[in-house]
Amino acid sequence: AVPVFASNGKSEMVNVAHRGASGHAPENTMAAFEKAFEMKADFIEIDVQMTRDGRLVAIHDTTVNRTTNGNGFVGDYTLEEIQQLDAGSWFGEEFAGERVPTFEEIIDEYRGKIGILIELKSPELYPGMEEKVAEALIERNMHKPSNGKIIIQSFNHESVQLSKQLLPNIPHGVLAGLTWADVTDEQLAQFATYADFFNPNMNIVTEDLVDRVHLAGMEIYAYTVRTQEQADNLFELEVDGIITDFPEYVYRHPVKN
Ligand code: G3P
Ligand code: CA
């Protein structure tokens, strides 16, 4: 059969823009989130950490060195200090002046417009971070059984468990790096006691893994896609979603009617 490729910005696979559309704009900035929204991604993925004065901000590395014009640990900056940094110029001069956004400004701007996949990044460095995320969502009434457009995930599985206790109606995911290539059915069943997603590095995804995650009752979104070929392979393996720097790679895939 001739595949029918989606031309309407919809795909069978959920399209998650990794750190925003970070192939096109500086990661974890409003510019990258806006680009993802314009590109009709289903979700933006954001990396949440905490400043010295206990404010939630979106930035990936535990230092500001790579993605801003500053130096040092995120947790050593106050919000006011970190927001004086330029988080855009490293990617391109046209992005000069992009700031490190707060978690609250992101959810206020994008709730109801695009899904938000919240990664609790290095939560072991930031005691109380799960509670702060939960408070921000509860204050905005975003913690109710919803349309599934908010998901919380982390590589720190204890943090996922704690967050799930605080926000039982929000879907949660465990992130799984390369060391989880041989994850057993028992481990998947254990994850499924608190998680709704098993989100692995794409290099450990096999048909068998996809089947076993589904049998355990979870969904599977694979990270981080940076080429069309990688998106095509994951589509063949029937993952539920891909987390990609380039949301456009998802749209080549057939939408079954
Ligand atoms: O969403 C999954 C992916 O973002 C995990 O890796 O290092 O890009 O946060 P990383
Ligand atoms: Ca991430």
C-alpha cells in the first residue's frame, strides 16, 4: 500500500519538541517553545531546576556555562542573577537577549495551547523541588485528571515516585538511559506501579522492548531524535512518541484512518 503521509501537522506518533524546537532555536528558551508551538508539536519538553533562592527555572545543564554567557552552577544563582544572563546568543545572534525562563512563565504561556512534558532535572541537587512543581500546578488547578497534556518525568526514579504521590492524577514517566538496555519484566512491572511512561534512550529501543512496555501497561516515548532516519526507525518500532530537536521529522509518517 502507498503510505499516506500526514500533511496536516498530525502524526500517529506523539511529537515532543525536545527542550523546545531546539534544532531551530536555543534550547529551553521562550523562542524554542514558541517555535515548537508554531510547528504544531504536541508537547514541549522542559528541563526544570532550582535557583539558590528556590525558584524553578528551565535549563538543561547543572551549570550555565554552555547555554548562557555566564559561568557556574544554576543552584548558585538567584533568579534575578540568572535572568540577567543571555541564553540565546550562543545559538545565534538573532536570539541575543533570550533569558532563562521560569517554570511558571512557561506553564502560564503554554497551558491549554500545547502539552508540557516536565523533566525534573537532577532533583537530588534541589531538595523540595518536587513540592514546588506540585504547588505551581495545584495553584493553577492543573493537577486534576486532565487531557494528559501535562506529564512529569525524571531519570531520578525516587523523584518520580515522590512527585506521583504529590500529583496522583498527573501521568508520570521514568527516563531510562543506556544502562537500562536489559530492563526486565519485573523492573517494568515495578515502574508501572507509579509510572505511566517508560521513556528510554532511542538506542535501547527494540520491538521487544516496545511490546514489553505496553504489556506492563505503560507508554513509550524515545529520546533524542536528531535525524529523519532515527524518526523513521522509531516509527517502524511503533513507539508511542518521539522526543526530538526537529519536530518536522515526525510529520512524514502515515496517519492511519
Ligand atoms: O526527555 C528526555 C530527554 O530530554 C532526556 O535527556 O539530557 O536531553 O534531558 P536530556
Ligand atoms: Ca530533558
